Amino acid sequence: MNQLCELGCYTLAGHTDQPRDLLDEVRDAEDLGLGSVFISERFNVKDAATLSGAVGAVSTTLGVATAATNHTTRHPMVTATMATTMHRLTGGRFCLGLGRGIDLLNGLYGLPSVTSAQLADIADLLRRLWHGEVIVGHDGPAGSYPFLHQSSAFDEDIPILMTAMGERSLEFAGTTMDAVVLHTYFTDDTLARSVAAVRRGAERAGRDPSAVRVWSVLATVGDHLDEELRLRKTVGRLATYLQGYGDLMVRVNDWDPEVLTRFRADDVVASFPGALDATGTTEVLEHVATLLPDEWLSAAATGSAENCASTVLGQFDLGADGVILHGATPAELAPVVRAYRELRPDGRFDHLHANPGRT
């Protein structure tokens, strides 16, 4: 079965208390022929370094990416070592993905807000370390370090990706990153504008715009799943994003902010203790569904497996280089991937690398 390097999925998507489920998910993803798996990090049982190692150990073809971890939670030497270890463990299939995190949580944890200057600085430091450089007396946005060095024998070419949403962040990512992962529930127009922003940033920095790989993240929830599960993966997931960073979601999609205001003021939403997609009952989620416009929920692949596959293919016509089928396990994605193979244009994606950070 040929590998679909243009497609990926998240492993342990969303909330989990059983990280060992990743092992079967990775095997299923490889059996399906997906190109990459992406690993999101949560400060409970989803440590990105540990899960990356597990993916590398049980796979032979899949690209592996953190999407994302935050550079502020580890010393640069720890991050650099994790990446070089993964690079060699996987034979070059690993991509280090960085992100800004959520400002509210950063503040609660006593972590600084992550700036573009910090991300540019840490990316430069890591690349220098991976190529065997001795760094002495560094004092920059990412911190002050008297001495940093891994091995003078190193000459490792490890791609770095960034998760980003806003236009300025996307332009910045184009100036310095090897790949960009967008966000779920982007409208078609937002996806096209986001890709253009990345390309614009790369061009302004004198880089080849086509060399920065841009991944769309598409909620893929077909009718072959039961209704309650679909409700959780669509209404519950979007509502949780709106709980966490609704203003940003509304701004990048050019949605009506009054809808968000009413959503937040709703008695059920305002009093709900925690993430709606994690613990919301069917009754709660059915109520929340009445607060969300169909337009907002339509920014996803839904319906029959064939309709989902057609929506996935349409993401490439909007400029994406890859599509992460989000919100479902590989087993749940199987009918969609089979349908996608029937629609996939011959030769269109043959140039793509299995490593999600390379074009």
C-alpha cells in the first residue's frame, strides 16, 4: 500500500487518560498508509517527548511531529537532545514542532508568554547545536546561557515547525520555520489567507515560499460514527476552542463576535466546569449546538466517507501542502482514507517527504 505522505492524523487526539492507546493508533495509522502522526502536549499524561519516542519505536514509515510543545518548559539542551535522539531513532522521520501555548495557562504556571523573537532565537540555537556548534555567552530573547554544546560530530538536519493561527504569527513562521500547522475549524477563506501569509513571510525573508510546508487541520467526522460521538467531536470540540481562545478563533475566521458573546453569556456554558468536549453530557452538547451557527460547524469534513474525502482533497486546492485529519482515531478514519484513495490524483503528491517538516 503506497504511503499517503500528504495526510496525517493526531494520535491521542483531545483528552485521554490512557497514553498506551497510542501504540495501537500508530500501528493502525501505518497500516492505513498515512504519512505522519502529530503529537499534542498536555500537562497530564501527554508528555510530547515520551509519546514521540513511543511512536518512533513502533513505526517504520510514519513521520513524527510534536504539534506542539513549548520551548519555555524545557532547557534548550533538553529540547535539543530530545530532537537529536528522535532524529536518529526514526532515521530522520522526526520534526520538532513548537508553539506559543495559551497565555492564561502560561501565566498560571509561572511561564513567560512566548514571543516571535523567542521562537526565532530558540530555533537558531537548536539548529546551531544540531550542527555541532559550541555556543558561548548567548544572551538573547530565548534566554541567557553561558555554554551550550552537544557534540562537534553532529551535523543533523532536523526540521522545525510551528503551530500558528493569526496572520502575523503565520507571516513570522514563514520567515524562519520549515513547516506550519494551522488550526481546526478554519473556513476555506481563512485557510487560503493563512497559506498566503506563510508564503508572504517566506518571500520577504528571501526564502523559497514553496519550501515551507503548510498543514491544514481538518476536523474529519463522518456519518459512519455514532451520533453522540459526532456531537462530541464537532460541537464539543469547537465549543472547547471557543472556551479557551474564542476571540482569536472569531477574529481569524471573520465570524460575528456577537455570537461568541452570546455563547459565553449562556448559563450552561458560563457555569460549565471544564472543557465541554471532555465532560459535557449529550444533553449539554445538544444545548450548546443551538448556540453555534451552522456556518461555524461547516468548516469540517462531515457526511459520508466520500463527502469527507472530497472535502479533504479540496484543502489542497486552497493551498495546503498537507492535511491533518483531526479529531478521530486512525480506526475511525479508515472509511474516509479508503474513499480518499479513490479520488486521489495520480502523481500529485509523489514529491512529498514522509517527514512532515519537509516538502
